[in-house]
Amino acid sequence: MIVKAKASFVMTSPRKLRLVVDAVRGLSPKAAIDQLKMLPKRAAGVLLSVFEQAMGNAKNNFKLSPENLKIKSLSINDGPRGPKRMDRSHGARFDRGVKRRKYAHVNLELEEKTYGK
């Protein structure tokens, strides 16, 4: 059974999210949640909400125990880039063109541990 959770159009650059994902990649979901609560990064809060969403989906929708889950895949994809607003005089003019704000998509898949196979 595969449990999915995602967050779309996260207003954090994918590079910063990937740094936090690398810290929790090999852990179980419960250990990853504990680790994310302690990390002093803004991206950790985004990933924490995605993990809690996946754990809630597993418990309520599929009646799975949180102890029997493992991370199947955790990916950070690039989202669209929007204009970065600069509120000051001549804010629309830059030296090297328009600055772009980076967005990201977070995809998490959990699966049930299989024993003896």
C-alpha cells in the first residue's frame, strides 16, 4: 500500500529544500518528524507538514500503523518562477533583467514495510 502526500507551489527554493531532505532521507517517518522538529531551517517546517499529512493519510484513509511505514520516495521538483516584487523607486528596472522568485513541489510516498520477502 502506497500513501502519498504533496505540497505544491511552496515559496522556497528547491535547493534549500533539498538540503533539508538529505538530512532525513534514510530515516523512518517517525524519526524524520522528530528530526525535522529540531532543525532550525524554514524548509523543515514545510517538510514537517508534508510528513504529518502523509502519516494522517496512512492512519485515517488506509488504517495503517505509523510504526510499519517507511519512506519509498521523497522528491523536490522545480515549480514555476514568478516575478520578484521590489517596492522602491524604479523597482521594475534591474541591471540584468527581472529577478525571479523560485517555487518548489514536494512529493512524498510512504509504503508499508514487508517482512520476510
